[in-house]
Amino acid sequence: MKGKNILVFGGSGQIGRHLIRKLTKNNHMVTVVTRNIHQKGYVLKTQGNPGYLDIVEENIFDEEKLNNLIKNKDVCINLIGILFEKRDNTFQNIHVNLPSIISKICKQNNIEQFIHISALGIDKAKDSNYAKSKLEGEKKIQTNFDKATILRPSIVYSVDDNFTTNFMTLLNRLPFFPLYYNGETKFTPIHCSELTEIILQIINENICSEIIECIGPQKMTFKEILQRLLKLIDKKRLLIPIPLIVAKLMTQFFQLFPKPLLTLDQLKLLKYDNLLSGNYKSNLDIGYNCKLKFEEEVEKYCYMWREAGQFSKKDLNVN
């Protein structure tokens, strides 16, 4: 198969690093846009096969420069997203304005595919600014470029994530852990490598004009996720359900940190199950059935949070 010329926004994040490796290994030429090449470039340069990766530094809100980047590409992929707001990195700017600009330029240049990463469960979370901005961004994209494909993954995890790694750090340090909404919220975590396989399949099969929900093979409650992480790092901790008013007070304190552990908006998101809605296609409908199990994948890197560190690592190749 002839490789495509692909432009990636947000390539230095968890999904981006996995995706760049996968795309270049499959002979696709990849250009990654970064706002700070001195900060991100050294990481990105190691991700792609030699000769298949180009890194450019640009202002991602400069439409003229974006047009010059997009006009000769076959595929454009937007992976940029934030979990909390900081200065100009607002939900409106990152989740609405930026996708709107990119999709408009993709339409003007007749790009074959525009793939945008959104989030699962945002339809229900009407009281979350994060979810509302994601939905508004999707609507802007669909209005500007009807060939766009929007992916809504559940929680994405891997050794590079901010989910399992943060929770294992907190579970390692705290004597107890609060359970929000009694820990009953359901999730279907998807491993990053399988999400990038789905993206690769969408590119190779030229799938367009779809919203596709992406889930892993297991359904787990928030409490079950924490219990499995505790078992993996060989720790015993109290998991204590807390009243919502106490949770809000704790969250107001957490928001004071430069990188908040939890925000009030994220607390609202935790009310809603992260499951297939049934209103759109899923990765199962396009023929990709995720197989990687949560415990088995996290076990490959959880030793970093165990008492003996790397010396507690099991030989995963032994049957």
C-alpha cells in the first residue's frame, strides 16, 4: 500500500507518540506540528523511522501558516486536548476554536481525511464545561467538513498516560483514597496501542464521515480499577466513599496545584458512565475488536510503584 502524507497535531502526547511510531512503520510520511520544538522536539525525533518524520514549529492558531501546512497533505489528525484550563489554554480555544479552524482549512484544501479525537460519554455530561466544549467542537467540525471522522475513546491508558500512573502514585503515597459517587461509575479503558491501531485502520480503509466510539474489552467500575491497581502495586489501602460536599471541598484544594489532581469539572464527569451509547458506530462495527486486558498491560509497567521497584518485576515471558 502506498504511504500517505499525514499531518499530526498533538504528536507529543501519549496517543501521538504511539501513533507516530505506528504510522512511520507502515510507510506513511508524518509531519508533526509543535508549538515548542525545543521542548518537544527531542522526544518526537525518537518516535519515527528515519526519513519518515518531519517536525515543524508553528503557532497553531495562525490560519495562514496552518493552510501552508495542510494544503499538500492527504490526512490531518487532531489529537490536541486538555483536561483542565490554564491561561489561554481554555476549553473554548482548544476544543472548539482550534478544531473549527483546522476542519475549515481541510475543507478548503480538499483533504482526503480529517480525524479528530474527542471523548466518550460527553453527550450525557451536560453540566461539564469539558464535555460541552468537546461537543461544540464536534459540531463545528461536522459543519465545516462533512467528511471528518470523529473518534470518541473511553479512558486511554499506557505507560505514558496520566490515568493509571497518577492513581498508582497516589495509592502508593496515601493511607486511604476517596471514592467519588461510591466508586460506581463504569469505564471501558482502551490501551493506547489499540486506539492507534483503530486510527491506522481508518486511514488505510479511508473511513470518512463517521462518529466512532472506541472501547476496550473490559467494563469496570472506578472502585474495581483502584482495587486492581492496588493489587498490581502490592499495596493495601482504604477506599472510602465520601459525601459530594466533601469531595467538592477537596477538589477546590486540588485545583490550587499547578497540575491539579482533580478539578470540579472533572468531578462532574465522574458522575457519568463511560460506556458505549449505542447511538453511533463503535470500533467493533468497523471490524476492530480490542483484546488487551487492563491488568495484563498495567502489570508491564506497574513495578515502578512497587516497594522493590524493578527488582520486583516478574518475568512476563515465563508461562
